[in-house]
Amino acid sequence: EKKIPPSRFVTDLSRGVTARSDKFLVWKWLGPLAKDYCIDLVKDSTAALQRLESLADRNEVDDSWFSISIDIVSLYDSLRHDLVLTAIDDAIDDCRPDWTQEFRIWFKQLIQLSFDS
């Protein structure tokens, strides 16, 4: 019997109806928020390998570790929107307490628009 591995659709929305607002959202607010919230975030594979090498040099690497990779720049439709918005709420509370309630609502509505497009 043929086994089919789990899969998901990844859609290129670079030319979608919200492409310009998505890029602006990431450039202006979401990217900097993610960098401040995810203080151990690495930019790419090279940075991840350098970080692992640094940890290994200090004998801080455990053989039971698993490496994973996630792309937080692109808002894929396979993500659970409620969890994304909850994480964004937590990041805003933690890193941007000065953002007004009105701005937070607008910001999350723009993210929801991106999910819906």
C-alpha cells in the first residue's frame, strides 16, 4: 500500500490582492516585532549553524536536540489563525505596550485580511 506523507498547500501570494499591504506590514511592524519578541530567532540556515556551533563549543548541545525551521515572514494559510493572533497579542503586550488599542485592532485586522485573501 502506497503511503502519502503529510502535506500542505503553500500559495505564492506575492502578486495577490494584499501583496503590497502584506509587505508593508512585515517591513514596518511585524518584522521588527518578531525580532524583538523572538530574541533567539536566527535569520537563515547559516546563522542557525553558526549558533549551533557556538553552543557546541561551550558543550551546551544535547544529543537529543532536533533542529527545526519555520518561516514567520510569510503568512501561510495553513497556520491556525487563532493561534497566530494569540501569539501576536502576546508579542504586542510584551514588546509594544505603547501601541494603542485602536492601532492593535487595526493591525490585527490587516493580518486577518492577509489570511483571508
